[in-house]
Amino acid sequence: MTQAISISGVTKTFGAKVAVRDLDLEVPLGRTTAFLGPNGAGKTTTIRMIMSIIFPDRGRIKVLGRASAVESKDRIGYLPEERGVYRKMRVASFLEYMARLKGVPRRGLKGRVGQWLDRVALTSVARKKCQELSKGMQQKVQFVAAVIHEPDLIILDEPFSGLDPVNARLMRQLFHELRGQGRTLIFSTHVMQHAEELCDHVVMINRGRKVLDDSLAGIRERFDPRALEVEGVEGVPSRELAERLRKLPGVGSAEAASGHVRVRWSGAGSRQVMAEIVGAEAVRRVEIARPKLEDIFIDTVIREGGMDHDGADLSRLRASLQDEGGTPEGAEAVEVRRG
Amino acid sequence: MDKTLLVAWREFTSTVGTRGFFIGVVIFPLIMVVGFALVPALITNQPPPVRGRVAVIDPTGRLAGEIERGILERAAESGGPEGAIARAQQLASGVQGNGATAGQALEIAQGVVAGASAPELRVEVLPDDTDVETVKAELYATKADASRAMLAVVQLDPNALTADADGQYGAYRVYVRAKLDARIDRQVIRPAVNRAITDARQRDIGLDPERVRKLTAVVAPQAQVVTAGGERDSSGAAQILLPLGMLMLLWIASFTGGQYLLTTTIEEKSNRVMEVLLSSVSPLQLMVGKIVGQMGVGLLVLTLYGAMGVVGLVSFSLGDELSTSELGLLLAYFLIAYFLIASMMAAVGSAVSEVHEAQSLIGPIMLVVMLPMIFSTAIITNPNGTLAAVASFVPPFSPFVMVLRVGAAEPVPGWQVAGSIAVGLASVCVASWAAAKVFRIGVLMYGKPPNFWTLLRWVRMA
């Protein structure tokens, strides 16, 4: 058995709405996969089907080699997006209960709970009732509940939402640890930095369809913008800089973006163009532009959306994001805006 | 199975371990004891103190004095200031012999008691030719002074003391003001008038009313129940209270568990702990575990209160009113009633997101299950009647009706007991099957609370 999850031809509809359409997905053991997609894309539905909480209308799902997660529930750790705790239960009792439900033997359980609480810096609240905890603390408790039985497969729906930077870092550390132990991790997120930092593989779905399923390296290769980012020194407007850069040999196009100029080369290689730029202009930074998952994400959503009726809305969204200057730009997105 | 028991154990301990449960379990019997012991003492059957006037029109001309005395005597028993006045009047008739007028004596006596405003009841004897309609009009006239208000008008028939050719005597009519306490009419005025009439009739044919009363009175004996354990007074009350007590017990036990099941299910949903649970256990395991856990809670309540009831019966040496087989049947019907209610509660609890949303779905269920309570008197007095027999086989009523019948004095035919249990088991199977279907879909549904038809649709869905 090399596949942790194997999904083929899965479709799930709720009334008239198709939540997941003809989804095929293979997740090998030991891989860390980021599961991306806009709100309502079908991520949670897919995860719930993997967990056998709901069942597909069509198609087949195998989890850890078994016909369904029902048979391997004890080997799966799950942190749902809609997560909660028993408010009146004490933290340690809650974790013991969750662990016992996952088949962890009673012997040594208290010690294990203690270790985990120590690991997430919650030892002091072990005897407190869950309702007395802050939201971030509760989330750490929920995370412990998802991994306390040392599962082979861990599925985390939005594990970072609602965490402050300190706890988010702790969570990333725990993530790296679990990865290092060779466990299979799947997590959904809207924070692209987390995906870029933590995963080997990216699966993106939109409108119930898989639109991307590739390793991080493969994606960087595939979506290489083949452009340079040039940041001028203080006091030189990007517009002016772009004007001047355009005249340099080997430069195909140069466009001002927020805070930098995006340069595409023609004919000659990137190294030569970089040398030309550094020779001609005083610049703070010249680098080969990297594809950002965020750009890929938004571009994909817009492209997909463009085929449907509400694509225009997404374009507008994209445009408004650019106006705010809060999002890095992608060449393709600019083209979409022009179109 | 293991996980189901884990769920059940948590459900039981987390319910029983709460302060609310402890208080509820202890407080409730206290309220019952206080209710049984104190309330009868507080409720008196005595007519309230009376203020106002009663008019008597007496064409026979012989009864007015007797009626007046009778009314005032009886009013005196109700203990108000007018009681004192009545006593003063008795005193007045006593002193008559000593030469003083009754009126003078009355004035003296009234002076004795008239500390404050001294509300009073006065009986006015009106002449024969009084226009009844005018007097009656006073019954609805408003008076600023309450003690001047006309309360009742007694009009005697002219032939009240003389039989006609067929041996029939005349009678009298009573007209009363609206909202007059019925006890004043029934326990003060009418007995006084009746006594005056019958006494006069007896005297007319040469009988001594006092002797007639003694001759016709027989002190009723108390029946003795003879059992192997000895003899004791029979208690008709026990025969009514026992089935009612068993019904109450069944009710409280099954609804305590059911109510907790509803709230914990809704809580798990609104806390969003549901999905975490469902990643460890199947919806069926969860539902069965919760139902079993709350069954433990119901059983605990049943045992606690049942034991208290048995101790109570034994301490009144009425232990023989209850047999082991009745207790066994009570347990059996508890299980049937509980599983029926629990199935409905689990289904409703899983389908809604907030407690208040459950009310509209639970309301009809409660109404249906309340019906046996409403018909309990009819069933106890006629435990093998058609109503009782038929209701014993109608699922939601069956356990409640059967408990009443089993507790009642008349034995229930064995086939009906067996039949009702069979119907009960079958209905439990259907209800829990339907509940499991609703539960599976409901637990992850949020948003608009479903109505009854939506639930039915979920049951029909695969």
C-alpha cells in the first residue's frame, strides 16, 4: 500500500448544487499536501467524504487501503473546520475522552495527555474547564485531540485560522515534527505562505473540480513568470525607471508595478539582462520573479470563473485587490484585467 | 461497541455529575413532599368570611327565625368577625329569659367584638308581600359599603310545610349575586334553610327532630384489609394514588433522560464538537451511546424515586398494595417509554441547532404523551374499560396507560399486558430506526431548522 488516500470519480451533490464533480485524487503515504481552493470550492465536502462523515453520490474513496475511513478511523486524525470542545469538560478529561474514542488504551493515557499539553504550553490549564480557555487555547486543545492517538494520516481543515503569530509558529513547528515522523498530512488553508512553507504538494480545487495537482517544485517550474523584478532606489518613481529600463538591450518589456518594475527579457538570457540592468541603473534589488501560490490561486480562480457567469465578479475582486496594492501582482492577472 | 459504551459513560457521568442534576433530583421530591404535606393544610374547605345581607321571604311565617339562626350559626363556623356576631346573637337569645331584650343583648355583644370596622352578615326577614323583583335587583346593585351588599335572596314556597294531595311538599328558591363564593350558598344558606324546613315538618307530625337525627345516623365502619402480614385499615386513597404515582414516576424518569438527551445533542451541535466526534465514531454509535447513557440517568431517577415511594408505602404499612410483578412491569414500561421518547428527542435534537428551535417540534410530542395524564382518572376508575384497553395498544400512549392500569385495583388481562409490550417493542424498533436516519443527516445540518415534514423526508432518504 503506497496510497494514503485514493479517490476516483467522486461526485457529491446537495440538492441542485454540485459540491464535488468527478474528483480523482491520489495522496501517497508520507506526503504533505496543501489543499487549496476558494470558499465554497468543495474542500470541506471532500474532506468530510474522506472522513466518511458524508458519503459520495458516485465514485470510490479508499483511505489507508481500506474501503472507507469507517474502518480506519482510529488511524486518522481530523481537525474539522467547524470544531468545538465540550465546554463544561475539563481540558485533560476532554483529551482523554477523545483519545479513548480513537482507541488509545487507558493505560499510560494520562501521561500522554500531560506530555501533549506540555508540548503546546497548556499544562497550567489541564484542570480548567474548556469554556474558560481563550479561542487560541481551545484551538490548540483541538489540535492535540486530532493527533494524540498518533495517527498515520492527519487531515487538518484550516489549522491556522484564528491563531496569533506565536501560536501559529508553534503550530508550524508541530507540523514540521509530524512531517519529520513520516506521517501523511493534508491541510486546507487560505494562507498561501503556510502552503508554500509547509507542503510538498499542492492540490487546488475550484467549483468542485480539481484544477491543480502538482508538487511545489513542479508548480514553480510550470508557472515561472520568466520575468525579473527590479526595485529602484529611493526617490526614483517606478514609472521613470521602467521608461529607462525599456531602452536597455535584451529587455522585451518593462512595466511599473507597485514598488517595483517587472521586466521581461527577449532573446538573451536572464543573466545578461540582469547584468545590463545592474550596469546601467542604481537599484536596490534585482531578482528573478518567483511564482507565488497566491497569484496562481487567484489567477486560476479567475480563469475558471471567467468561464462562468460570475467570473466578472472575480475579475472585479482581483482588480480591487490590485488597487489596494495589498497583493503581489501576476503578469497573467494583468492581462486578464486588460481583457 | 466499545466506543458506544464510552459515549454512554461520558453522557451519563457528565449529566449526573452536574450541580443542576443534583439539585433537580433532590429538590423535586422536596417540592413533592411539601406539596403533599402542606398544600392540603393550606387549602380549607371552610367558606370564607361573609359580609353583606341575606334576605329571607317567608310566606309560611314560621321559618324565618330558624333560618336566620341557622345561617348565622353556620357563618360563625367560618370564623370571621360575623362569627362573633353570631355568637353574640346566641348570647342574646340566651339572655332573653332574663328580661333584657334580644336587641339590647345583641348591641352589648356587638360592642364587645366591634373593635375595628367589624364586617358583618345580616339576615333580613322581609314581609310576605315584598316584591321579589325589587329585592332581586339589589343582587346586582353596587354598594359602596360591601357589608350593605345583598348576597342572596331566599324565597320560600307558601306550601313549604304543607303537603298537597299527592303528599308533595313545596320547597324554596335561592337567588345569589354573581361571583358569590359557592360555598356560602352550599354550606351556609341551603343547609340552614333545609334544616329549618325539615325540622318544622317533623315537629308538625309530632316528631322530635333531634331524636330523628340520632335515629337515622349510623357511624360508618372502616373496612379492614386482612393480609398475611396482619390487618390494616383499607385505604381508598392508596388505590388511586398508587397508579397515579406510578404514572408520574414513569413520566419523570423517561422525560428526565429524554430532556437531557435533547439538550446534550443540541449542545454538541451548537458547540461544533459534533464533527470531531463523528471523525471517531459513526453517527449510529454516537446516537446509541447517548441514548443508553441517558437511559442510565432515567433509571437512576426511577430507582431513587421508586425506592422513596416503596419506603413511603411500607412506612404507612401499605407495602402489600405493590407487588414485585408490578415493579417489574413498571421497569419494562419505563424502558419502552424511554426509548420511544429518546428516539424522538435524539432525532429532534440532531435536526435543530438551538434549543428554542426544538420547541416547535417537541410541543406536539409532549401534547400526545400528555393525553394519558388527562385521561388518568377515567382509566383508574375503569381500568379495563374500552378507552383503557384500546389506548394500551396505541404506541405513544401504551406504556403510560398500562402503568396506570397495572397500578389500579382491577387486574389487567395477561394477554393485554403481553400485547402492549409487543406493541411497545415494535414501536421502539420503528422509532429508533427512523431516529437513526434523521440523526445521520441532521447532525451536520446547520441553518434553517427543519419542520416535521423535512424530518419525514430524511427518514425516507436512504
